[in-house]
Amino acid sequence: MPSKYLLLILTFICTLLMFITFGTNVFNKPLNTVLGYVVVPFEKGISKAGGWISDRSEELVQIRSLLDENAALKEQVAMLTEENTILQQNKYELNKLRQLFELDEQYEEYNKIGARIISRDSGNWYSSFIIDKGSDDGLREDMNVIAGGGLVGRITSVGPNWSRITSIISDNSNVSGMTLATEDNLIVSGNLHLMADGIITFSQLVDSQDAVREGDKIVTSNISDKYLPNILIGYIHTINRDNNNLTKSGYVTPAVDFEHLSEVLVITDMKQQIEED
């Protein structure tokens, strides 16, 4: 068949189908059926995919917002933590200064100067340490040092702006003391090994009447050549009778916390000066 006739026939058929389609609904039902099986599931899939993408997008926005909020909260927590640390340090220093003030009032008969500890020897205990005051501040060797509840030790060497303190818990320390209740004399000796249990030793206690009890206060005695009288050393922890049956010895719990020291008071009055006065 010539192509022109074929084209004419196809044009006629297309025109006829157009009129039938626009003028009748003969093709609507089959077409709707095809759309129901093909297009609708496809549209549902697209709708679900779009909803999932929208939900994920909202979640990403929420996550970004939460991350920003979390970063701001972390910064706020860090700031509050720093402020809290500063407040705790101030509270700690205030308590220390309050203790020193109470100690200053307790020994008001002596002249004193405050000092801060700037270094100490190795170990857990402040058996020997250096303070930030020296001869320029009027300090001299053998001046007594107190802190916390009582006697810390004495100055053993002095520089222009520093002083070394040897405490009563040092192994080479011996302090002439007496029981406050009975005024019986004894010798308190340092012992760094025993300080792990929070005690040091005493000896040469003459207690013929067995009047001294555990818990009694021990203070510096009047016969001490280095230490001023009536400064609290500690409390009797344990009493043992010596083999000679004449004297007693035992252990003392120091009044000062020698594991935590930061500030001390130096008594500028010396034993020799007071005796001369």
C-alpha cells in the first residue's frame, strides 16, 4: 500500500478514537483500572518516600538544634563548675583563716605573724617545710609555729624572705611537755613512721598516782628551752608502763593535722625573751 494511503487511514483512525474518547466513556473504566494497578501504588510509594524524607529532615533540624543547645549547656556547666570550684576554694581559705583567727585569740598573750607555706620536703607529712616570711619580717630561729589546734614546730633556719620549719612529728624532734590535768612532765618525740597511724610517741612520764588518762591534753612545759609554755601539743592516745615500773610511755595524737597545712602563725615572742622579761 502506498504510504500516503496508509497515513490517511491512520489519521482517520486517530481522529475517530479522539472523538470516541472525548464523546464517550468507553475507555474510562479500563484506563482507571490500569491506573489503579499501576499509578496509585507508585504514587503511594512516592508519598511514603516523601514523608520519610520530610521526617528525617525535621529530625536533622531537631538534632542540630539539640546539639547547639547541648553545646551551650556544656559551656554553662563548665562556667558553673569553675565558679563552684572558686567558691569552694574561697570557703576552704575562709575556714583556714577562721581557724587561725580563733587560734590567735586562744594565744592572745603572744605576738604573732601569719605566713603561707610555699614548699615542703618529700612525703605525705609536713615534717619540714618553708614559709614565705623571713628575717625581713622579723622572724628568727627557734620562734614557735602554731596552726590548726596547736603546736606545729619551730623555725630552724631563716632567710631574708623565707624560713624553714621543723615540725614536732619530725624524727629528730623532741619537745618537753606536760599533762595539763596533772602537770606531770614528759618528752614528746616525733616519729614519721607512726604518723601513718596518726600518732607520735611520748616517754619519761612520772605518774606515780596513776592519775593520767587516755585523752588527757599535753601542752608544752615551763621547763622547755625552745618552746613557750602551755601550747597544746596533742592528746594521750595510749599509756604503757615501762619495765622500770617508775615511768610510763605511750603514744600521742597531735592536735594539728600535719597532712593538710597551708597557713601558719609564727609567734614572734621567744622563750628566752619572755624569761628575761
